[in-house]
Amino acid sequence: MKKVLYIISDLLIAALLAGAYIVQYFAKRKLGMNRWIVFKISKVKEALPIDMLRYVAVAAVLALAVLVLILYGRNRKAYQKILLPMVIVTIVLAAGYLGFTLYFSQERVRAYYLMLPLIGLANVVQLAKTFTAMKLCKVSKP
């Protein structure tokens, strides 16, 4: 059952990241999508403090990723070897999310504000999967 949930979460992460790419692809290729994005983002910017929210989301993801790294570092020998790739993927995704948030903007990437939640949700799913694996995959001492 655990393997099935891990596979489903991996597929969900891949679908979220692919969805972020597809949104950007169609924003560049289709003029109607580009206009729709500009219109919707302007409405969202009026209603929400979106610039503050994106930095809060990145800070939360980074804090949880650092917590994963600290917990793994403290009890490295207590965890199974399968956990190391999960921790590495978690750190890489969190660093990629930070880099995407800081390096790009709506002027450089038209679908920027639509891609951020998708990438952030992929990070949250990966963090949940890693925390669950850390809870369940401890090596029992003989």
C-alpha cells in the first residue's frame, strides 16, 4: 500500500510540474491564453497581496525542507537507504522553487503567477511524502 501511495504522489508531482510547463507553453503560443492570463492576474493582484504571498510560500517550503534535512542528518543511521533520494529530491525541488521565484517575474515568464502555485504544490506533496517516509521507514534495532 505504501508503494502505491508513493507512486501516486510521484505521478502527482510530475503532473504538477508538467502542468506548469504546459501553462507557460500555451501562454507563449496562444494569444488568447496570454490575454486571459494578463486579465486574470491583474484581477488577482487587485484582490490579494500576491507579492507577499509568494515570498511567504517560498519561506514556508524552505523552512520545511531545512527541517527535513536536519531530521535526516540527526538520525541518518536510523533511516533506510530509500530515504536519501527522497531528501535529495525535496531539497532540489525547494531550491528550484526559490530560484524560480527570485529569478523570474511576470515580465520574463508570462504565466509566472499561474506556475508558482503548481510548483509550490509539487513541493508540498514531496515534503509530505518525505515526512511520511521518515515516520514510517525507520530501521528497527535488533
